[in-house]
Amino acid sequence: MPRFFLPPENWHDEPALEDEEAKHLAQVLRMQPGETITVFDGRGNRAEAQILQVSKQRIPLKLGPVASQPFLRPRIILAQAVPKGKNMEWIIQKAVELGVSVIQPLITRHTIVQPGDQKAEKWSRIALEACKQCGQDTLPIIEDPLPFDQWLEIQSPGQLKLIASLADDAKNFRETLQARPELQAITLAVGPEGDFSPEETQAALAAGFVPITLGHLVLRVETAAMFCLAAIRFQFI
């Protein structure tokens, strides 16, 4: 059944799809009044909805019973240094499929791409499309890009904070997760091509991050991010 994003403020007495969602239903899928779709609000709620009328500007709906999807635990914040090319788009898409709660793009010493407002908007659209495709009813937050040092300054104490590291003394990833079976939230930092600089790594350790090894092979940025997210999900499935 086709899935559409219905913002939380539109779940009222006269719910309706608007803007791009209405245009997609009317002009791309060419659905008709009386057909049924699934809508979700990005906060974990979904419902089946009957199409009452069709236009490319606004499509009124009749909502059925609302069901809530439980939030995945632990809550994952992925702090990803922006890589080259379209790799960030791919990382965001797959991270949504793996149930991250927040994606924080980082600008580091070795970051080549300097993303602007258009990139941030595109990343948000990619996250929404990934939610629609994979059945995820919770839309992750895509934060504005931040310089690495500024991001470190706003980190909260108390939760587990990990940084993927090539350092010889990095901790075993599996053992680090197994030692915290009741983990509720985790922040994961993954560097760019060339990894975090030594100064950035030391600053992260000083801020309470635990360095973890991903094995003896050197992984590409996008591979490292997916390896980490999949390992976390597998551990707490």
C-alpha cells in the first residue's frame, strides 16, 4: 500500500495531503477517490486513510484507527563527517533504514565537501523518502552541519559516546556494547576519508568518547557507518 507523510499538524478533523505529497499521489501514482493509502506522521504513528478527493494541491482524507510504532532502542545519534560525492546521501538513506534517531553532519579537518543549505534540504528529502520506502514511521532529525569542535562542546554527559578509531588502543566494539545491555541511547562518531585528525580524536576522548575498533581492515567511510549501525541493531534486536 502506498505510504505518504502526513505532518502531525494535519492529523485533525479535516486531514489532507498537501504540496509534494498531494502532487505525487495525483500526478505520479494517479490514484482515485475511494482508494486507500497509509499515512504516517514522522513521530511513530500511522493510519490507513481513504482518499476523498484528488487534486495536485490538496487531497482530503478519511483516517482510520491510528497505530503507534514503538521507538527503537537504543536511540542512535549518528555524527557523520561529510564524505565526498554522493556518499552522504547513501549513508542517510541506509541510516534511516537502520532506525537512527538523529543524523548530525560534521565538518572536520579532513572534510572536503562544504555543504550548504541546499544539501541540508536534499538530505531531509532523502530521509523522508527512506522512511516511506522502508516502513519507518519515525522521521529522524537531520541537523544542520556543524564544525567538529563546536559539536563536541554541546555533548551531554552520561550516555555512551563512541568514536570509530584506527588507534592501536581502541576498544573491542562487541565487548563495549555487551557491557551495556540496558543501553538506551548512544552517540556514534564516524570520520571522513582520512579519518579524524589526531587532534580531533584527542578532543573527542577528552569529551568522554570511547574509541572503538572496527577490525584490522580499513573501511571506506560509508562501509564503516553501516558496519557500526548494523552491529548496534544486531546487538539490541
